[in-house]
Amino acid sequence: MPVLVITGTGTEVGKTVVTAAVAATALAGGRSVAVLKAAQTGVGPDEPGDAQEVARLAGPVTVAEVARFPEPLAPGTAARRAGRAPVRPAEVAEAADKLATEHDLVLVEGAGGLLVRFDADGGTLADVAGLLGAPVLLVASAGLGTLNTTELTARELRSRGLELPGVVIGSWPGTPDLASRCNLADLPDVSGAPLLGAVPAGAGSLAPAAFRSAASHWLAARLEGTWNADTFRTRQDP
């Protein structure tokens, strides 16, 4: 798995923190890691973006962006309003391929959900994954409403012949409600893929050293961690 694409069921579901956890766990295993942000929006030229946040939390990763736009909008819209050329899926795939020749693992983080448009032609992160032939890790929210968006994203991935290795809950609440606890069983059912982790809410606020030492405990063996879905589900049994 030299390239792993990471998408979410929407915005603010924890993609960047999950990306950081995957990166930190791979680094701890002795692998070299690059993090590629396909399109960074909502930050200025000198402000740290999502890839830089991954590096802050995870440690010494190579950081790259294909493009960044100042307004916090979908990449295609942000590029148009900025009067700049949009990001094209082929550009992202080319950048990821180059990084993969120099690193053991390349993490490609999208913007928003799987089908958020990069350009006026309808290019998306799904197209990037298709060009790369890369698996797509899906980050989902924990609570009410997550089942529909998770299932829709999983169906879209499969309709394109893309591999969905699993789902990671991007922000597991300290006091989960009934819906969140039930979703531990329902998310694998609606996605047709296993749960591969649950990152605790607020993990991104941890000191980097604490984040790095804990990251592998939030991820399953498929992502080189020690987290176990059955054990976690039993502890949260509603």
C-alpha cells in the first residue's frame, strides 16, 4: 500500500487528525511517509495548512500541496473565485506517484467528501484514486446521520471499482450517545467494510509527543495499529 487516499463523509469529520494518526503509526514502524494535500482551501500563503498540521502532530513527514486557495470553499469554487487555475486529478496523481518513488507511504488527503469538485469538468478525489489505483480510507463521524453519508460514499467507491479497506471514526466522543454506540455495529454493515479505528475527540489538541505515543492504539492492524473493533464495541455496548 504505497499510496493511501484518505477521504471523509463530509467536512469536519476528522480527516486531518486521522491522517496524522496513520502517519505517526507508520513512522513509529520505521517507514518514511509523505503527506500530500490535494487542494488546500481557507488558508493564506504563509499559514499552515492541513499537511503542516499532520507534520506537527505526527513527526518528520514530507509535506506537499498541489495548490491552495484563500477562501474556505470547495476547491473548484475557491479556484474560480481566486481567478486561478483549478487542481486537476491528473496533477494530484502525478504528485503522489513522484512522492511514492521516494517514500514508503504516501497519504493523499482530500478536501471535504469524496465527490467535492476540483474543477469545472467535475474532477474529484475519486478520480485521483482511480488514476493511482489506490485504496481509499473513509473517515466518518460517530453520531446520528453518519450512516447515510457513509453508505453513499461506500457505494460510490465500489461503483468505480475502488477499494475501501475500512472506515475510521474521526472523533469518538468521551461520552458517546446511544446512536454513536449503535453505529459501531451499523457502520461496518452499511459500508460493507470493517471499522479500522476510532480516534478520540480532542486528539488533535494533544501535545505532539502524547499524540504520537497514542496513535497506534486508535488504529487497527490493517493500519499497523493495535486497536481492536470487537473489544472496543464490547466496551461501548449499548
